[in-house]
Amino acid sequence: MNNVLYTIFVISISLLLGKVANYLLAALPASLYGMILYALFLQLNWFSANRVTKTNQWFIKHMGVCLVPAGMGIINHFELIQQHGIALVIIIFSSTFILLTVIGYLSERFLITPDNYKSETTKGLR
Amino acid sequence: MLTTFIANSPILASLVITLITIATYQLASACQQKWQYIWLNPMLFSICILVPFLLLTEINYQEYNQTTQVLNLLLEPAIVALGLPLYQQFKQIRFYWREMTAILVFGITVVITVSFILAMWLIKAPEIAIALSLKSVTTPIGITLTEQLFGDSSITAFAILIAGLFGALLGPQWLSFIGVNSAKAQGLAVGSASHVIGTAVLVRKSAEHGAYSSVALILSAVLTALISPWLIPLLQILFN
């Protein structure tokens, strides 16, 4: 229970500072500043990563339910889907595959050094 | 009838409708746990059940959104909570972060530009174009960024789901087909294109696939957040 309150406290502090950062610097949404600050606090060991891990993971695991209301907005877009459904799917499909190809190809080309690659392929064969 | 109920006792209505939403989501999660199908995504499943429910009960979206405010309020702390995986991945990317960042920045710039231009060309609505260009990041961050840029966040939420499913179901095969076979490259590609849904599939292939996929998922979300507030207004100028 202690760690639950600790986690809520650390997340709230990060979000609060995120709001300040958003007010001063604009550009990013407050919650994203909060996320970056939270990671930074853990990295600097200002707050204990061990104590927040369990509650935080529970929070992330069930986060999807908070997104349902946003997704429900689709109810106002039946007309758009009727008119442009195929265009929507084409755009999503093609851009997803472009991204997959670009990142996959570049990573294969630039992130894998020859001996590194060898060890990985042998691992795959085993 | 339900509309007057919502107007007369907002707190009770809030409680009931939020509970229905949570229960539906729980049911969907339980089904996915049991059968392990990727397309049985809890959010997609919940929307497919709740949309007919709202239509039947004649609750409009504004009313639904108002009564589920609690869930919306939790979205901000939920995004902050993603700082923990970001911190955990720091160690993973320590040695490669320059190369990885460069690759992801390039990929994200390409995908935002392509989606935006395609959407403006085919659909001609800026708020839809913004929503579609932010569809490769994890849902909470995609929604927040879209709202900040005045796009339509419900379209983002849906497009993110579909992109996630495409990449998760076809991504690994496609990558093998074009000759991208290493765990690192496959992980990074699927993680950046299909976020959590893709990562959930890749984890089954190998732990290394899963690790790189989660690196890409979190890093590409942060980078998209940094790039999109500059890139999208630039693209908008292009179309004015």
C-alpha cells in the first residue's frame, strides 16, 4: 500500500512539473513533459524505481480502458467512413508498410555489425 | 428517457455508464486472455459493443463523454506512467542511441509527411490528415498530440488500432520477405509502426524481438512528440 501511494505521489509530482514546463515552454503537451521528467527522476535516482515498478506496471496494463471514451468518438464519423472508408484504409495500410520497410531496412543496414549479425543468425538457427 | 436521467442525476449516470464501460473492457480483456487472438483487441472489442449500446439507448457522444470524464482524467497520469518503460529502456539503447534516434527520426518524418499528403489529397480535411499522420504511436500519446494540433482524436484512436493490427499480423512476414531477418531490425520496425499491439505479437517470437520492439515503441512516441509540433504546421502551410 505504501508503494502504491509512493507511486501516485511521484507520478503526480512529475505531472505537476510537466504542467509547469508546458506553461513555460509550450511545444509538448504537459503529460509528455511529465513522462520525460518521470524517467529522468528515476534515472537520477531521486525516486526509487524499485518502489514504483509494481504499481506502475499495473497502471500501464490497464491503461487501455481510459482510451475507450476517446475511441468512441468514431460514433460521430459514420458519414466519413461511408464516404472515405477505402481511402482511410489505403492511407493507414500504405503508410504503415512504408514505415516498416524504412525502419526495418535501415536498422538491418546500419545497426547490425557483421559479427553481431553472425551471432544473431546462429542464435536463430539453433 | 436515459437522456433525462443523465441530466437529472449526473453523478449516478456517470457511475453507471463508467461501470458499463469498465465491465465491457474487462470482458474483452478476459476473452483475449483466454483465446489469445490479436484482433480481439480489448479497445476495439469494447467500441464494437458500446457503439450499438449508445445507438440503442440514444445517448449521444457528448453525453457519453461527459459521463465518462473520470476515465479521461486518468489519461494524463497514464502517459506519465510510461516514463518507467522509458527509463528501463535507457539501458538497452545506451550503445546505439545515436543510430537508433537517427533511423527513427527519418522514418517518422517520412511517415508523417506521406500520411498527411495522402490524406489531404484523398480526403481533403486537415483535421483528418493530422489524425492520420499521428497513427504510428501508442494510443494515449497519439490522442494527446492530435488534440494539441487540433486534429480529430477519435480518428487517431481508430487509425492507431488499425495500424497496430496491420503491422502485428503482416509485419513480421513482410520484413522477412524483403530480407530483414534480424531480431533487432524486425523489433524496431514493428515496434515503431505497430506500437503495443505489434510488440505483443513479437514477444512470442523471442525475448530479443520483444525488447527491441518496446524500445522502438517508446522512443518513437517521444520522437514523434518532438517532431510533429513542427512538421505538421509546416505541412499545413504547404496545403494552404
